[in-house]
Amino acid sequence: MKYAIVVISLVLSAWAQAGVQVLQAWIPELPPVAKQAAVFAELHSDEPVRISAMNSPVAEQVVWHDMMNHAGQLHMMARAPADWQLPAGKTVWASGQGHLMLVHLKQPLRVGDAVPITLTLANGQQLQINAQVRSSLRPAPEMSHHHHHE
Amino acid sequence: MSRVKRLRVAILAALLLSALLIAWSQWPSTAAKPLPVLPLGDVFELQRGEAQWSSQSATGQVMLVNFGYTHCPDICPMTLAKFRAVETALGEQAKSLVPVFISIDPVRDTPAHLQQYAAYFSPHIVALTGTESELAAVAKQFAAYYSVAGDEVSHSDYIYLLDQQGRARVLYDQQASVDAMVAGVQQLLQEAL
């Protein structure tokens, strides 16, 4: 019995560590000649998680950009990979707050496309995101879940 | 009429008058308030594709002007999508509107790339750029702020509504709806009649 409880709690704690959820990942509509694309999403992590790598087959590079909006002035800056850390709780990549940037797109992204992005966590786990390309003026569709580990 | 009665009538009349005044002040005005002329902007000339483009060529038309760049993640494509939505909503009246997108990133935004980028949203968008000093001068006219250092870019994100004489009349922030811009454009078109 004791053994079973230990096993269950180990399983539960492993599950908790893996508890990163991605909600509503999307890419604002952009022209075919665009060379980079922003990805917005909302992430929920049960505990701080470091991201060691980010990749997408549609871009040469995936980076994390922080945004600040002060009185109508937007400031955008790249975050150093060493600081790619998801804090416990919610991380919002939203317009005006931050985003992932797909740099040097290898192909045009069209409205309706689902763009795969892989986040490799420091513990080796991989988190798959499928970001929908959609019009930036339409309200977000019903919340879509992308919660998948490999 | 007794003194008390006269007083009652006077109080009643005063109450009635106040009620009428309150009702009048809160009555929705059918005519929109005139838009002020803002101390921003002036005639400007920048590069459009291979040629120079002067804002004077839009005299008689209303302009929506925004400063941005094509590597911009969200606000700039969103602004251009708004320009397209304003044109669509205006229908026939859209021929009296010139949407202008000024790139503040001349190193990465060549005139040809800029044209292609903007044309995706609407072939009517006038996509402009210039030398650093030309851009700095135009940004100064509009009190627009920007700085570009590789990936680190800062810029102000206002959309300016200019009237038929090129005078700035409304400054929209990014929260402003497409409907608000359509109403602004229509008010200026109406004003000119």
C-alpha cells in the first residue's frame, strides 16, 4: 500500500512538472512577403520552467521578444536565450506584451494555416504548439487547447 | 394671488425650467462636434517605390497616416488590416481616402519590399520611406517617435487622420475601432460639402 502511494505521488509529481499548457496560440495575418511573424499565446506552467530551445519548420529561428507600451510608444527587445524562463503561473504572449518571433520565414504563412512550433524544455521534454494564422481584427475563436508532450 | 401662492408658482416654474434645461443639455446631439485642427503634421515628401510622393498629391482627399515597419510583429500588420477594413466599410467613399504607411526602418524596408507588403492589405495604401534624415523630419512634424537598432525597435503607434488640406484632425491610438475611423473620415467628407 505504502509502495503504491509512493508510486502514485511520484507519477503525480512528474505530471505536475510537465504541467505546461498552451492556450490560443495564433499568428496575426501577414503578407506573403513578410520575413518574420509574431506568435501570440497564453501559457500556464505549474512551476518555473526553462526553455532550452525553440524551433519551427517554417522559420530559420524562433526567438522571444518582450514588448513594452509606454504612452503610445512601443518598445520591442529580444530576450537572451539564457532568460527563456516560464514562471509558475501564467505567461502571456499577447499584443503589446511579448511574443515569439519566427525569424526568416522559409515559406509564406496564409490565413487558416496551423504553424507548428516546438519548445524544448530544460528537462528535455518537448512542448508542441500549433499556432493558427488568422485575421488580427476578428475576435479570438473559442479557446483551443494545444497541450501535448512527447 | 396670495403671496404664498405666488411663491408656489415661482418655485414650480423654477423647477420646470431646471428640468427643461437638464433635458436639453442631455439631449443627444444629431450633429457630431466639429473636429479640432491639431498642431501636427505638414506637407511631406517621401519615396514611394521608385518615385517621390508628396502629400500635396492627396489634397482634396482625407488621409490616414501611420508610422511603422514591416518587421513589426503585430501593431503594423494590424494597422494595415484596419486601413483595409476602413476602405471596405467606406465603400464608394473610399476613393476619397488615402491610407499612408511610413516605414521608419529604411535599412530593412526597401521601397519595393514595402510596396509589396502594403499591397497585400490594399493596393491603395501609399507605402513610403526615405533617407534617415527625411524620415526624422516627417516624424518630427507629427511628433512621432521611433528608434531602430537591429531587432530593437521602438515607435509610436498612433494613426493620424488628416483632412482635405492635410491638417491633422484626429489622433487615434491602437484601441480606436475601425468604426471610429470610418466615422472620422465620413465627418471630414461631410464637412467639405
